[in-house]
Amino acid sequence: MSDDKVTRITVGGHATGIIGLQPILEEVAKEFAGRTDDEIKAELLNRLSQKNYISSRTRDVYGHAFLREFKKFVGEPFEDTGDGGLEIKVLGPGCPRCEKLEQDLMAMMAEFNIAAGLEHVRDPIEIASYGVMGSPALIINGEVKAVGSVPPKNKLKEWLLEAAKR
């Protein structure tokens, strides 16, 4: 059942699997258009806590993460309060170029001691949701940096160090 698909998001600086995120984002986007962030956050928490355990102590952290994902989903700008470093995504099916990009990024992160979540998205449907038309693609903190090629290491270094300063 597609409603039970697990999507990884960053919650409080940790990669966390959330069951049923995508269909709930779609529902809330249709039903809550024009509502306040607080109303949307409350509704996301209400619906997502039905299939995901969210303790009372962590509701605010999850609420912030869910609202961030909602805003990404609907294409609105969002304020990210720095949940714990950079968020880097490599989009691609796992071809040699995709793997090289992922390995280059891991080496740079280690060399420059950069804390980041690095995720390799291989699912074609999830890749399509980012609107990129080539692979590999590189996304740093929600911003598409490269599509269809492995950027030179000096460019990767520049992007990583720039994003780490923010």
C-alpha cells in the first residue's frame, strides 16, 4: 500500500523515517490551502501521528520538520533553523556517475569536517518530484546545484564550504 511508504526526513538533526508522509502532504495541500502555518502544522501532526509515534516532548520538533516538508512540497519558501548541518541529496538510479558523486561528497565532507546528512535518492518517482531531468543531480539544502554531470571536485568544495558557513 503506497500510504505506508516510508520517507526519510530530518527531524531535530536526525534522519527519521515517516510513514505515509507523501499522501498526507497531498491531502493537506488541497484541504488547507490559505490556512496559517500553525493550523497546517497542527493538522500534519494530527494526521501523521496516527501512523507514527511522536512523543509529547518531541511534538514541536516534529511539527517544525513536517511544516518544512509541507512548504517544500507546495513550493513555498521556508525558514530552516538549522536542524543539524547540511542536507545533501544525490539523485540518480545508482549508475557509476551517481556513485562517484556520492563518494566525492563523502570524501570532501570528511576532509573538511563538514557535518551533513547525505542521502542518495534512487527511486525514480521521488527523483521526479524534485523536477530534475538528468542524473546525477545534486541538491544542497534544497537548492539544485548540478544536473546531468559530476561537478569537478573544486566546485563541490566551493558549494559545501559556502553552505556550511550559513
